[in-house]
Amino acid sequence: MTVGNMESAALFDAGKKGRGLEATKELSAGEVVFTEPSFAAVVFDSFFSQVCHSCFRRQADLHRCAQCKFAHYCDRTCQTACWDEHKQECGAIRKIGKAPGEHVRLAARVLWRIHKSTGLASDSQLISVDQLQDHVSDLPEDDLKQLKADVNTFLGYWSHGRKKHSADDISHIFGIIKCNGFTLSDQRGLQAVGVGLFPNLCLVNHDCWPNCTVILNHGNQSALSSALHSQRRIELRALEKIPEGVELSVSYVDFLNLSADRQKKLKEHFHFECTCDHCSHHTKDELMMATVEGSKADKVKEVTAFSKDYLEKIETSRVEGDYHHVVKLCTECLEKQENVLADTHLLKLRVLSVASEVLSYLQSFSEAADYAHRMVQGYTKLYHPNNALLGMAIMRAGVTHWHAGQIEAGHRMICTAYGILMVTHGPNHAITRDLESMRTQTEMELKMFKENELGYHTMRAAALKSQPTS
């Protein structure tokens, strides 16, 4: 599919939800519904020197723009590919002596792009940017104060002599970004590093149990000439078979929250009441709050309060980098939860997740694998079977089991994760390619294990012994 092709989706009237997109043909799981390059995108302030401002990959030893000293790039080809997007920004940064925050920079890039292309970057863009919803009138007082401050910052940043805009026009752009900005992840999909605006994607409505998912494809930047670089773009992918005429949907929030909590987040940030089937019927809420059979109500209340208090302590210790204390707190919390909260309970899953992650970091892989296994079992009962977050969790659990020497379980999990991420990310994404390499490696090791178990463990022990102990 070429970038921007909209043959598989069409705009339609979605009733109370306003506009929406529907499938114009039957779609299969993993099929790309459409791709879309960003109308405008910026790197987050905190990552400005660690992420390429062109392809949004996290890289070491990035080259910075010699003029503004702010923008960073993989190399000259990435810089050349991004110059058309950066040149006015570069002058504005030099004029005021520093770069403003990401929302101000993104608003400016959006307006520069609108002036260049009148809000429509290509024939396949279904709606101009300035027609997107802003919900400025719905913002609470604190948000309105911040909006006013952002507008004032913007006015000082906007290049002198260019077309002037009213405060209402600029507020409209900020409102559009707040409601429609899409968070961009690094090439491994592990960390949010920027935000962008994708007009066609903005037309896809929310469902807590969606039939599509969105990923950022960073494109191929290996060509020596920037003219041959493929564009960074989002891909909307079908999570399941979608019949012709059915509305396309994505989830704006993580499903791993109670329906009331999801509805609250959606109302606060996106200004609508979610009435999807899973919210209306509180689907899976009971599992997310499940307790062990026979647990008394007062005991559940006590353990719930204890868990919430400990999760705050755990997060504080994790931020401070005191990982051994994190493990101690997680162990104590899980002991308290044992025989009271089920493994699908949200509070227990959060502790299991942190425990497995930190123990893996500390290279206590056997213990981490036990926690990861329980976490994945819980996730599997709650998430959509093709949810990208589920696939990533199973991948991490598989790697943990592999490192723990549990090659059979590790290989099985890596294969399961590969099947999910082939649907959500496709065969050419960096994560999927990494998983393919892992799958090949674990398959080879599993064969060795089955042929000579003692020889396998001897080989593995020697490999671990030779690793540096930094």
C-alpha cells in the first residue's frame, strides 16, 4: 500500500460520535487499512538531544543543527530530509534564543504547514486540519489558563513579519493538538518520544475493545540520499476480521482500567462519554477486581488499601533507582495480596509487572520469570488477543524465561508474541524483526536442549560466565 492510500476506508456520519471511518471492503487481521505521514510532528522536550527529529529513532551520538543547536539528526541525510519542516522553526528558535515547549513548537509547525498546503497535505487527506475538533469551550479553568500562557509564548515565537493570527485562531490549533495529538514511540516501541498530528487518523473513533490499532512506522532511512528515504508514518492495522461497512475503531486509553476509570479519562481528555459495549456492560470489570474465593470483604478492603499505599512507595523507590528496595516492597505487597486478590486483579498485576521488570534488570531471571508468567496469565484473560501491549508483555516474559534458562517456556512465549505483533506491527517493523531473530535463536537452542540437555546447560553456563559483570 502506498503512503496515504485511503481505498479501504471512507468517511461517514457516525451519529452522536460525529464523523467516523468505515471499512469499504472486508479486512483481514493484520491488514493495513491505511497509512498516513504526519501533517506535523515534534520530539518531546526531554528527548530533544536523544531522538532524531526526522525519523524519531533513539540514537547515540546524534548530530545537531549547526544553526539553532536544538534539532538533532542521525546524519546529514536525515537532516536534509527534515529541512523543509525545520527551516522556519530553525529561524524562530534563533530569533528568541531558545526552543519553546513541544506544544508551542508543534502548533507553529502545524500553522507553517497550513500556510504551505492550506491544511490539506495530499489528495488522500479527508479533512483539513482546521476542521478538526478543538473542544476549547469544554476545557476546565486550569487548562484554559495554561492555554492562554501557551498562546502568549507562541506569539513571541512566531516568526516576525509572517502572517499574524488572532489569539482565537492560535487557541483553536492548541485545542486541536490537545484532543488529536498522537504520541510517537521510538523505533522499539518502548518509550514515547514525541507527538504528531495525523488528520485522517483523527477521524477514527474510540472503542475500548477496538477492531484496529495504530503503530508508528519509522520508515527506511538507510538510503544515502534523503530523497529515497521512506516517510515516517502511522499505520492503521486491523486486529481482526472486519466486514465491509463496519466502523473502524481504535482505543484512546489502555483497556487495563475499570470501565468507570476509562470513561473518566476519556471525558477529561477527549470530552465525550464512552458508551461502547465494554463500558456499557462493565465487561471484565469483575475480573479486574476479582478476589480469591472465600475472601472476606473486610480483608479485601484492608489488602486493597495496603496495595495502593505500597504501589506509591514502589513507584517512589523506582524513580529514585533503589531497585533492591523496590523488590523488597513488591515481595511484601504480593505476600499481603496472596490468597486475597486474584491474579487478574489490577493492583496485583501492577505489582507483578514491576517485580518482573526490576528483577530482570537485576538479572534475577528465575524469580523474574515466575512473576512474569503470572502477569501474562492475567493479561491474557483481560486483553484483546491481538492487543499490542499484550504482545509486548508476552515478548518480555519470553525473554525473561529464556535468560532464566527455561528455554521451552521462553521459546513458546516468543512465538506467541511474534504471532500477535505480526498483526499489530507487521513483518517489517523493528520489533517484529527483533522477535524473528529471537525466535530463530530460541528454536536453535531448544533443539540443542532436546538433543543434549546437559550439554545445553553447560554451554549456557559458560556463556553467562563469560559475560561482563558491570
